[in-house]
Amino acid sequence: MSDITFSAEQKAQITEKLQSYMETELDIELGQFDADFLLDFIAKEMGSLFYNQGLYDAQAVLTDRMDGLTDAIYQLEKG
């Protein structure tokens, strides 16, 4: 798996959310550089966990849909 990267716009949105969260919930003022650094850390150290969970969720949906198609095909069989 390649590194998780974000567009400049996405990174700006995420760092703003991190700054807001830190200020509101923890009463910590987080500067732009620190927010970027924190985002990079989270993406590097934990990003694969979120990514993999997304894959597992997508796989579960696909499996469910395939089961439905299999059932539909069985119903079309002629005896």
C-alpha cells in the first residue's frame, strides 16, 4: 500500500478540523505547522487501519450484493 496522501484542499480542511477540535475539546491552541505535523503522524501511523476498515466494509457490501445475485440466479433455474 502506498502512503496516504491528501490534496492541498483536503489537508487544509482536515488541519482546520484538528485545530478546532484541539481548541474546543482540549483547550489547546494548535498552530498550522503543528496541525500539519499531527495530520502527517496520524496518516502515517494510523491511516492504514482506517483504510483497511474501509476495504473490509466495502468487501462486506460486495459479498452481500453477490449473495443476492446468486439467489436471483437460482430462482431463474428451470427444473
